[in-house]
Amino acid sequence: MADWVELTAADGHKLKAWRAAPSGKPKAALVVVQEIFGVNNHIRSITERFAKEGYLAIAPAMFDRYQRDFETGYGPDGMAEALAIVPKIKPSDALKDIAAAHDDVKAVGKTGIVGFCFGGTMAWASACHLNFDAAACYYGGQIARAMHDKPKCPVIMHFGSKDAHIPMTSVEEIRKAQPGVPIHVYDADHGFSCDERASYDEAAHTLAWTRTLKFFAENLT
């Protein structure tokens, strides 16, 4: 079962979130953090996939502070719309919105976070500054800028070797700065785990998904 819910952040901001519940008792909870394209069909689908794996999963609408109900596709027009919002984002406010999602689901037990692209960066920030039990970061483009932060929970990261947005030199710098964090590199491009993007790579997605599920099973259940 999945539907929209409303959350309230610590500063009073109200935002929507897509929440999906498993058929039985949740074994843990997960916060799913979007790419820059909003809580679109892909992010809702990912949230529901985690629910099918037994997690109570929730995807907060991170752009609601700037444009309510923002959702777009992956073409040039959608990219331009999304990139127009990105400079407005304040990381401190983004963390408030993620914390609100965490608070909404944490009663079921341990709570993890997984994020893609922009969400991958925010998953790292959340691992370092919020109270999650595990974090999975997919191709977070700004992680290198905060690579010396100290995570408060176990973290796993996924990157693509063909990603023009995240050079392998940055990935290696992150690896050196965080020797305790498993960092997996795939022969794939940015966004390789999104089956609605031209850069989707089924083999890379499947391997990363398997590793992520194993990681959460080890750290959340």
C-alpha cells in the first residue's frame, strides 16, 4: 500500500511524502531521497520496491520548499526545470525535511536512508549529521566536498566509472578519506540505477541493488 502523506519539519514547513508499507509487519524503515527530478514515477517505484522487501519506506518531496508538487522527466526540458531549483536548496533545510521523514517512520525500529544523485549526497550528509542506522549513497555528486565528515552509521556508496559528473579521481579521494566505507564502482554512467533514463544499466543496477539490500539486511534487521 502506498500513498501521499504530509510531514511537518522542525521549522514548521509542511511537505508531501510518498510512503509505501509492506504487506506484513515492517522489518525496519527506509527514507528514500530523490534525484533533482522530484518524487517522480521512478522514485515512487523505488520506494514501493523497498516496501516489497519488507521495509516501511518514505520519500519526502525535497523540492516542496521551492516549488510544490515538483515532478519532471529526464529530457532536456525536465533537466532545465530541475536545475533552476537546485541553486535555491539550503542543505540545512534539506536535512530538516529528511529528519521529518525519519521521524514519521522511525517507530517501526531501525531506520536507514538511501539516496540517488542529489539524494546520494543528502544520504551522506544525513549519515553524518542525523541519527540514521545505515545509509546507501548512489552517485552523489557533492559527496567529495564533504568527504572528511564523520559518518555516525555504516555507509555504502555506488558510483559509475563512465560518470562525467563525478570523476574517478573524486571517487578515489573519497575512498582514501573514508577507508571504512565500502565504495563500489560499476562500468556504467550517471543514473545507472534509474530504468527511466537513457543511462540505465541493468547489470550495474542489479548488482548495486543486491549489495544495497544485503547491506540494509545486515545493518537494519
